[in-house]
Amino acid sequence: MTNQNMRLLVSFIIIVNCSYLGLKLYKNSFTRPWGTNQRITEESFNKLNLLNNMASVIEFALTLLFIAVAYWLIKKKSNNLNIFIFMNMAVCIFFFLIGSLIEVVADIGHFNLVQQLHGPVLVLLFLIIYQLIKKILMSLNIIKSKDTIIKN
């Protein structure tokens, strides 16, 4: 994966995260006028259901994208895996901070705006563990630098 492709991928991830934030903020502004005792119309319920489904699709798509790219980079034995991990850790931290800040300012429920990060962060944690195990095995000369097992 070239640096340009990596930048495009990260840009796409940023755009999807921004879309998720916008969707959640719109959903919040849509539901805010309802009181605790107010009944909602079927049309409002359907719209809310659609917004929830769209948010779920974005969450799933982000996680699937991270898994697919990580699998491809591992399969390719690419040195870009570390770049992928660090760039996306920075993106996740950025959106966690932005989401948390907006939650405080806009009085939105805690972690509503960072929910899309759960899957990607879990994938990143597995990738970090994979890289650590790989590094340990390489230092013990159990595997070579290109993931080939040394025969004794």
C-alpha cells in the first residue's frame, strides 16, 4: 500500500467518522423536542429507526473496513501495518476527544458520539498485540523478518 493510498484510506475513515457524528447530532436534535411523556408519531418513530439503522451500518462498515485492511496488510506482510496502526490510533483518539467534547457541550448522552470507535479500536488493539508477539518471536529467532518459521 503506497503512502498515497494510506492517506486516501485515512481520509475516507475521517469522512465516515464525521458522517457518523453528523448523523448522531441530527438524531439528537430530532429527539430533543420530545418530552418524557410525549407520544411520538409513527412517522417520527420510523425516521428515528432509520437514523439508528444508518448509525449501525456505519459502525459495522468501519469495523469491517479495519478488519479487511488489517488482514490485507498482514497477508501481504507489509511494513505499512505499523503506519496503519499509528495513523488510525491518532484518528480514533482525535474522534474520541471531539466526540467527548461535543457530548459535553451539546448535552448528549455519554459515549453516544464515540460508539463507532469501539470496533476499530478493538481491531487496533488486536493488531498491536499481533505486532508485539511478532516482535518477540523475531527477537527470539523463532521467526524471520518476513514471517517465515525457522526450522531447527
